[in-house]
Amino acid sequence: MKHLLLILIVAVVVYAAWNLASPIERRHGARLITRHALRLGAIVAVVLLLLAAAYYLPATGIL
């Protein structure tokens, strides 16, 4: 639950910073986001896939 609250707080702060930024900074930020969105989306998808695999696959007896 703490993680959810932390994510919510970060989202509100980022939203407020985005709205308080000047139009030039917003334009530069939008370009940066669109340039890296595919890579970030791929990383998030891989992490979610690994979390799902860790949840559904049984542990191995390596140790």
C-alpha cells in the first residue's frame, strides 16, 4: 500500500510540474518523451512479463 501511495504522490508532483512549466520546456519534454517512449514501454513490458512469470512459475530447486 505504501508503494501505491508513493506512486500517486509522484504522479501528482509530475503533473503539477508539467502544468507549471513554460511552453518551451513542455515542448522539449514532449519531444524527449516521444523519443524514448518505445524503449520505456518495452522495458515496462519486460518487467511486467518477468513479474508474471515469477508469480505463475514454480520455484526451482537450484539452491
